[in-house]
Amino acid sequence: MINNSFSSNKPNGFIRQHKSALVALKKLCDILIIISLFFIFLGANDYVLQGRIILILLTGFLTFEFFATINNLYGLRRGLSFLLVIKNIITGWLCVAFAVILLMKFSSIVDANQKKQVTHWLLVTPFIIIGWHLLIRLALNYARSIGKNTRRVAIIGATSLGLDLENILVKQTWLGFSFIGFYDDRAPSRERTSSQYVEGNIEKLIKKAKNNEMDFIFITLPMGEEKRIKLILDELRDTSIVVYLVPDLFVFDLLSAKVENFNGLPVISIFDTPHIGFDGFKKRLLDIVLSITILSAIFIPMLIIALGVKLTSPGPVLFVQRRYGFRGEEIFVWKFRTMRVYEDGLIVNQATHNDPRITKFGQFLRRTSLDELPQFINVLQGRMSIVGPRPHAVAHNEHYRRQITGYMQRHIVKPGITGLAQIRGFRGETDTLEKMEDRIRSDLEYIHTWSIWLDLEIFFATIFKGFRHTNAY
């Protein structure tokens, strides 16, 4: 008797990552574009006469492929914005430019004329690669819009999640899916929408699937329907239909969630930091470069401010306060002293309008945010980041963590000098719980949507409009 492993209650098999021949084609064409343009700008004769110049080419396409792969350029699924593709290509090519410029600066591989030609190659190539990727997308979009390369799709579960999926399939026709309908045999309830959306029951779906009247099936039943889902899957094993399970993970209020693979076992992080691996390296590199640049530019102004603090009130120049940093660890944050008192205990009173504790010079520093300048040293030390949730005093953290759900999740990234909440105007005194909730909501949104481009956007927004604000006192 043959042992049917599919009937076992134990998990069988592993989940593997989806791969496509199109990925290999994209990689190959990117490399060919980089090599071809290199020879177009520098000429074949240079290659024949000076074979060592090929080192620049090798540095170029190897660096691009390395950073493009790490940046998941070739792993982007259809349905995502092409703007993300452009960002990943530009990010990878900026790394190429940095590596090539360093190579030319510290070696004698090329002469002055060849440096000019290499510069032209560095400027033109990313736009050609972007154009190639756009051409692929447009060709696929056109083929799907005329009915080519399409797949017939049914959804099991007339839930709100299923409706969201159906909305994507119907409105974005270029994705290549032809929606057949919903199938559900449950009575209408909180977890199920009106029956007007339902094409038929599960039995009807199974019959159609066995007759090959569809290509894909998406299961969007609630997570509590585990037994029902298993019975449906047992029936669908007798078909050749591709089946996707769409778990309703949004019930968990995800924060920077990721899918991991532990030796074939899939796991999903519900709360996670976006600044790990190469993303963490990019953010740290940006922090180091910007903080060194800024500290070099503001060194003299900081000396003048320090002198102003010393001359206008007795006490130390710097105010050092304990605050929560990455993963809730206590750090010491530096600011120019703006008050006559030094509070860092169990009770820390927030600054208020016309606060008598604030010096005249301190009021100016607070309104212009110049009191925050020493925190660029904290950034260089690795305690803070230039962009991130603003660190609060330990006493304030302990107070609000008991009143605002998810408050401590803002500490799964390093605190920042500026952040999304600050450029939106959520700064200064939080005399009501609603004000602090608005600030925390923006902090969590920053973590959820983080990218290096968002950091740059917040940084430049702070420069142009974030230094002065009426709520800062």
C-alpha cells in the first residue's frame, strides 16, 4: 500500500522562493548595457592598447550587480510602482560611481581624457538601464492588456481582504489576471460580505477547478478558518491549479514586518526593525557622511553658541539627559543648555510657553532648534541617527508607554535629531494625550514606510522648514 504523505497532519515540504527566467534576462541585459556603453564611450582601441582600463569596467558592473541584488532590484514583484525600480537602479549606480571615482583617484589607470569619458559613461548608463526596465514593463503591460499572458483567478472567501484583492485584480488589468468571482458557502456575517459578490459555493469551485476552468485560486478566509482551509486544500490536491493562501496578517497591526526563511521553515516577523543588514549599513553610512559634513560646517557656530550659553547664565554649556535609544537602552543625549535648572530624574517637567526656567538666549536656541546641534556628535557616536523618532526623557517614556498602545515600538530604530513627526509640526509641548498620540502615529508610520529616500526627504524638509516652529519653546 502506497503511503500518501499528503494526508499526514505533519508539515511536509518546504517553501521555496519564486524565481523567473525574466530575472536572469534582466541581469544579463543590464550587464550587456554596462559593457556596451563602456566601449562606446572609451572606444575599442583603448581596450586593445590599455587592457588595464578593463578594471574600471569590472568594478562597474560587479558593483552594480552586487548592490542591485542586495537592494532586491531583481526580486520586485509586478504590481509595485516603477518609481521603486528607478530608486533601486539609481542607488546601485551611485555605489558604482563612488567605487569607480575612488579607483581613478587613487590609481593611474586612466589619463585626463579617459576620466572625462568614464564620467560620461557614469552619467548616461543608469538612464539607459532605467529605460530598458521600463521597456520590459511596458511590453508586458501591453501583452496583458490585450489578453496575452493572462491567468483566470478565483477567490475563496468573500471577506474584506478578498474584496481588497479583487479590487487590485480588476482595476490593474496589466497585472495579467482575469477575475472569475468569489466562492464562499458561509452565511453572511462580520467576516463575510454580502452574497451579491459570491459566484457560488466551495463545491462549485472544486468542480470548476477539476475541469480546469481556472488557473489561480486565492484563499482569503479568516485565520480562524484553519480546518475549513485544510479541507479545501485536500480537495484541490486533485487538481493542477496554482493555489495561494492570503493570510489576514493585518489584524496584528504589523510594523516593518518581513518574511524570513529558516532552513525552509517560513516565519513572519510581526514587529521588526527596518535597519538591519544592508539597509542598516546604508543608513549608518548616510549618518556618518552627513554628520561629519555638518559638524565640519557648524564647528565655528557651535563655539559661538557655547560662548553665548556660558555668558548668559551660570552652569554648564551642555545639557546631558538620559533618554531611551535603540531597543529601549538608556543613552545620554547632548543639547546646548537652555534652562536654569537641570532635570533628569523621575519627574521631568516639559517646557511650556513663557516657561520661567528657560533663559532668554535659550528661547532663541529652542525656537531655531540650534540647541539640538550637539546631537550630531551623538549620531557620530552611533547612539542616534539623523532621522528617526525624537528621543524622550526616560520619565516621559515611562509615563506614556502605559497610556499609548505601541509607544515603545518607536524604539526598534535609533532615535533621530529630526523625524516625520517634526516636519509635520508635532513638536514642542505635548500638554494633551492626543498630541503625543499624533507624534507616535507619525513615528510608527516612519518605521513602517522607511527607505533611505524617505530619510533624505525628511532631512531636506527639516533644512528648509523645520528649524523654526511656533510650537517649539
